[in-house]
Amino acid sequence: MTSTKKDPVIVVLQLTGGNDYFNTVIPYNEGLYYDNRPTVHYEQDQIIKVTDELGFMPTMGPIKELYDQGKVAVIHGIGYADSPRSHFRSMDIWHTCEPDKVGTEGWAGRVARELDPNKENVLTAINFGHGLPRALVVPGVPVAAIADLSTYGVLTGISNQEQRAKALDLFARMYSPAVGAGMVTDYLRSTGMEALTGADIVKVAPERYSSNVEYPNSPIAAHLKDIAQVYLADLGTRIFYTSHASFDTHAGEMAAHPGLWKDISEGVSAFFEDLHAHGQGDNVLMYMFTEFGRRVRDNGSGTDHGAAGAAFVIGDMVKGGMYGEYPSAKPEDLEQGDLVPNYDFRGAYTSIVEDWLGLDAKPIVNGNFEKLGFL
């Protein structure tokens, strides 16, 4: 457990679409980087040097500032064996911790159930964005899904009936093919009234919030500002979830990727600045992940689906630095042209669940996995 007085909080930020690991944490002295990336690469003088071997891509300056303060842990080579290179299936694996079968419960939903087994707080877990990520879905566990806090539109508490129908339809279409319509129906039936209650409670957050911190004008910054408002309102939320897209850079990567990381870096920086301006945040841990990395060799304009990736853990209680080993880019070490994962993502979850939230991780991640000492 942590030494903070307030209960520990986790913010999960999903980089949806498959972030290009090789072009995010760059082995800038490695000739194989430039050999494999004749088009989709950054020049030496553009890369933000972090160590003698590795650097961040050019728009990650605010993340580098947090790294220099010892508040960012970079986890290398994260993933799982035999990547299917499918967005839906890969996210399903990350969300349920079930690489060998289709899971029916999300890992973060299991955490919410352990943190609040009697459902005393319907706002224990909140997703900020449209729909509901599979990671939070566990029948009987209420989760609020807020698209925009200023209109406090919670999944089943949206006042406009047409909006409500669209939200429920989106949820059903996303998950019914994978887990069956029955499971989706049961989930909605078991959590509907709690979500309505959550909509009423969460209205108070904007009313209680004032800040001099100026957030950037981006969708992810807006979600992070909403998270800050709810967190600072002391509503007892322990799990905040949000995402930013699309990192699926098959084409035009050198135009799109820097903008994506600019939005992430500036938004994350403003978020932590806001918490610290309020004298808060030492009990907040942020975890950023993506479903897979991308191919080592570019395709002339972008990069295709790969395997190993990087995850980032950010917060005041983090022991900053590089964790794990950067996978080899030598041709003989690649699998189907991809960097090979060398660290199971469930180990990172285990570190967070046990060392941050103080829970037994085994039933949440479905087994025993190697932890990293980033806390």
C-alpha cells in the first residue's frame, strides 16, 4: 500500500489504435532504426534524448519534463505472446486478461468490485468518453460513462432519449458479437439504476471546481480536465478511465503521430499541474497503454500492426526510469517483422493492483506474473 492519507486512485489512459513504439521511445543510436524507417523516422536532432541510447519523439517534451522529475516509468517490450494483430481481439485481451479465450469480465471492473464489494459508491469507477471500455465491464458492477461532464451525460442517465438509445446501441453492438447478447443485456439490466444515481451525484463536480490551470484545446485534455474535476470533488472515485485515438497510423504517420503525442503530453502535463495547484495528486497514478506496437519496417507512409509496445506509469509516487529491456530489432530476432514482447502486460497490472491499490492481483489478472519495481 501507499503512504498517502487519501485512498489511492488509478487513471487509465488508453492509446487506442496501436501506438508506434519504435517511433515513440526511439533507439536513436541504432542503425537498424534508420535502416527500417527510410520514410517514417525522426532525425537525430529532432529526438528528445532521455538516455545515451533512447529518446522520446519530438512532441513529448512535457512528458520528458515529468520524466526528469522522476515521475515517469517507461515499461519496455510489453505485450503478450502470439499477438493476433487485431484491434478488437488485442484490446479484448488487454481488457480481460484472457489471451487464450474470450473473457467476460474486465480487469478494472474486477478491481472496482474488490474496492467496493457492497456497491456503496456508484461512482467507484468512471469512464470519460463515449461508450464503455470492456476493461470496466463486470455484471453487477456499476460504472458511469461520461461523454462530457458539463452535460453530465451518464450512460443510462442521458436525459435525451435519442442520445440514450444511441449510447446503449453502441455498447450492445460493440460487445454482443464477442460475449453474446445475453451478457450485454444482463450487464445493462444490473447496472442501469446505479448509473442513473451516479448521474445525479456527479453534477456537483463542476460546481465545486475552480482552477487557474489552462488545459489545451484537445479531446484528451478535455477528458483529463473532467477527471480532475471529479477527483477534486471528493466523490470517492477510485478508477478513472479514458482514451485517445487514433494511433492506427497505416498512412500519413509523420503528420498524425506527432499531433497525437502533442495532445497526450500537453494534456497529461496540465492534469498533474492542476492536481498539484490544488495541493492534491500524491495518491494519483496514471497508466498509459496501447493494444500493440507497430511493424519495425515502415510501409512508405506509415506502419502496420505489430506486437511489442511500451507502457507509461506517471505520478508522484512513481520511481521513474526505464524498466525492462528494449526488444532486439535484429532481423533474426523479429517475429513476422515485429519486435517481440518480453514482458507480460499482466505483470504491470499486478504491480498496480498489489503495490498501489493493495489488493490481491491473482484473481484479477488470472495468475501470477512478474512485477516491476516502479512504485
